[in-house]
Amino acid sequence: MSEEMSITSYLAQGGVLTNPSNVPPRYRAELMKLMATFVDSELAGAAGFADIINEGPGIKARIAAARIVLEKTDHAEKVLRIMGDFGADTERYADHHPWTARLEREADIGQSRTKHDMRLAVFNYPLEGWADAVVMNFLMGRAVVLQLEELSHVSYQPLVEAFRAILPVETRHAELAEEGLMVLVEAQGPDGLQELVDYWWPRVAASFGQEDSEKFEGLKAMGLRRTPNADLKVRWQQDAADILDKAGLKPAA
């Protein structure tokens, strides 16, 4: 196991690594990218949602929103701590990124990232009010659950443990967003909400990344992926569409 080729074969056969000392350079690079994307998305998502807390309709909704902000920040810290094991400057990392930075509402960057950080593209768009935040968090919450289920089987054991602790909390966030969506539908009907679904649907769909089989096969060989992006996106589309149908809403065309 001392040679990189031996480690590569070990990973391809389903092996698991437990500390940074025996991690090959390419594996390290992909693992750090994976962790940075998660951390940056959680911190950017929490920062954006924090500005909406006081627009919640009542104390219960505001408490739920504040808890989501707290827990997403805690999730970022859990994974950032693992990045620190690989030499990341965790204090500077958290304090010197513009987590509240957003693009114009009608910007269209597809799956690309900005120069700021590694957040998923969807977290570069601003939230405009409570209903907008609920719809975005509902759609993204369903995506996050699927993505975390996928990442809860990566070949780096400390990260597996972190993601498996995070998954049930993020699942609850998705449930709260679904509950919030149903409250909005009951209070105001589906008409105004459909416009928000149409806005966020393609932006959340883009968070599943490119459907590049060559890239996927490389990650799969390292034990960092199991399910192709296209398959995950189809599952999300079906899951989200079923819930939207109950609310009298539909996916974007």
C-alpha cells in the first residue's frame, strides 16, 4: 500500500482511506474539490438565507429558518475541519470569502462557478422574499438529500462519517421547506409560486453538474462517486415533481 499504483488499485476495488498520509495527489485534489464545493455551498446558502429570517410569517417560521442557518454553518465546519487535516487554513477560509455575494437575479451562468469560491452556481443567485426562499430551499433541499446520500459512500472514511451525521439534518431541512411550501400554497394559492418554481427549477437542476462519463468513471475508480449525475438528476426531477403536483404546481418546462 506504500506505492501510489497500489493505492489506486485498492481504491478501485472498493478500499477506504482513513488519513491524509496515504492519499495520492490526484485523489487529494478531487477530494479537496468535493469538500470545498460542499463547504462553500453550505456557507453561501446559510449567508443568503440569514437575510430572509425576519421575513418569515411568524415566530415558528423564523425559528425554523434560524435553525437551518445555524445547522448549515455547523455542517460546513464539520467538513472544513477535515479540510484542515489536509492543510487548509480553516480560519482564513471561513472569514475571508464573500459568502453574501450574489449575481444579478437574471444572470445565467449555468453550471459555472464565480471567481469567489467553489459554491454551486445556484448559490450565486439572490433570494427575493420569503416565498422565493421557501421555493428555492424546497427544490435545492431535495437535491441536497440525494447528493448527500451519494457522498455518504465516498472512500475517505472521516468524510463518510461527517456526511452520514449531516444527512438526517439536511433531510429535515428539506422536510421543513416542503411544509413551508404547502403553507404558502394554502395561504395564497399556486399562481405566484409557479413563477418562482420556473425560476429556480433549471438553476437547481444545474447543480447536478455535467453528464461527463469520462470524468465520472475517474471519480468512480477512486471511490468518490457511485451514481452518474444524469441518474441523480432524474431521481430529483421525479421526487420534486411528485411533491409539486400535490401543491398544484408543476416543474418548469
